[in-house]
Amino acid sequence: MNKMCGVHKAAWWLMWIGALNWGLIGLLGINLVMTVFGPWPVVERVVYILVGVAAVFSVFSGKCCLKGGMCACHDEKCGHCGPQEKKEMPSGGMGGEKKM
């Protein structure tokens, strides 16, 4: 997981929170989100929305292309990475020849 960008990490954690919550509801009848945020139903609802958005994002965004802070797409036309991440790849991609 440490090779994912921040957005993918956040989506990953939110999906685990949702999975844990649904597992507890199914097994023990305990809604952890409601237990934690019971006095604030608006916050509870926001958590549910964020979990749903994270799941949809994960389905449609595809694989995270950041590996160790650098673009790992090996494609100059990658739209996922910014110019800071687009550095020469060890395989010789992104700019030509390998440097020794």
C-alpha cells in the first residue's frame, strides 16, 4: 500500500472502514459508524457518502501509477502523474536513455 498515491490510499482506508462496519453489522448487529458518530448524524452520513465515493473512485480510477513517488506508467502521455513525478524510469522509459 505504501506505493499508492494519497488519493488511492485514502480510498483504500475508507473502503476498509466501510467493509469493517458492514462486517460488524452482519456478524454482531453493531454499526460502528453510528456508535462513534451517533450524536452527529450529519457526520455519520458524510462518512457513508465518503465510503461510497471511495468505492466508486477505486472501481473507475484503475491502478495507481505512482511507485515510490515516481510515475510508473512508463508512458509519456500518462495523465495521472504531474510533471514532478515524470522522471526518467529505470527501464529507460520517459525520456530516453538510461543514465549510468
